[in-house]
Amino acid sequence: QVQLVESGGGLVQAGGSLRLSCAASTSIRSFNNMGWYRQAPGKQRELVAIMPSSTTTNYADSVKGRFTISRDNAKNTLYLQMNGLKPEDTAVYYCNAKDRWSGHDYWGQGTQVTVSS
């Protein structure tokens, strides 16, 4: 069973930075798409950033220029560097990975990010 474990969340002041990590229990080369999503209280889960390949990235308009998604295949880890955080970035952040062969979606347990004004 594939597991995704997020870490790095916390409480930060507006304008601050956090780096989220998502460690996979298997080689991330087995996934054809990995990404970060977030869900704020009372809202639907939304896409933050995805990385369909090692060289391709896509971001939600709300985080462009502030967040950077990256991956380290050797460490089987996906990252999300978040700079210039705003109170509206407050949410539970989830790591997602889609299996290359089965198409199965895997989700982490989520990590809380809280940005104070």
C-alpha cells in the first residue's frame, strides 16, 4: 500500500515562508502526476500546484510567483516552497499522486498551514 506523508506545516505570520514535504513509501517515478491541493474550512479542496513530470509545473493563479513545487526522485519526496504567505493561504494542504499504471489516486493525511495577519 502506497503511503504519502506530509510534513512542514505550521503557524506563520503573513509574509513568511514554509516548506512542505511529501514523502512517498515507493518510488515517485511510479507516479505520472504529483501535486499539492488545499482545503480551507467550509470550502472545497482546490488545486495549488501540480508536477506532471520532472520539468513541467502548473500553479493556481492565486499562488503563482509565490509558491514553487519541486521533487527529488532520489528521496522520493515532493516539496512545496511557499513564500509571501497570506492569511487566505490558511488551509490543510494535501499531497496527491496518481499511479502511472493503475490511475489510482493516493492522498496524504494533510498538514495544517495557518497564516496570521
